[in-house]
Amino acid sequence: MAKLKFQTTIKCGGCIAAVKPHLDGHPAISTWEVDTTHPDKIMEVETSLSASEIQALLGKIGYVANSI
């Protein structure tokens, strides 16, 4: 599994609640977290998915993630 980092549009607890079922329920994602206090809203994901697959998953639910 790789640890990937993204700058996201996940800004608050409500956003985290919206993405939680999609990320927690995905078998290829072991852990994830978003630092909503960081100005760039940094998300770290431990996964076997590629960065583009994570970006597509978040895009389907209305969020943007840019690899960093």
C-alpha cells in the first residue's frame, strides 16, 4: 500500500461526513485523514489505488483532490 497526499476541497466536518462512507467502505483504502486546519486541506490516504483513482472517486461525490 502506498501513502498518497492531496490538496483537497474537503473543508469541514460536514465535508468529512459526506466522504466518509465512500472512503471507509472502499476495500482498497486502509486509512485516510484530512487536515482541515491546514490552508490546503491536506488529505493523506493509505491505499493500493492510484492517485488518479482517488481523484476520480472524490470527483464522483463532488470534491477535488490534487496530488502533492
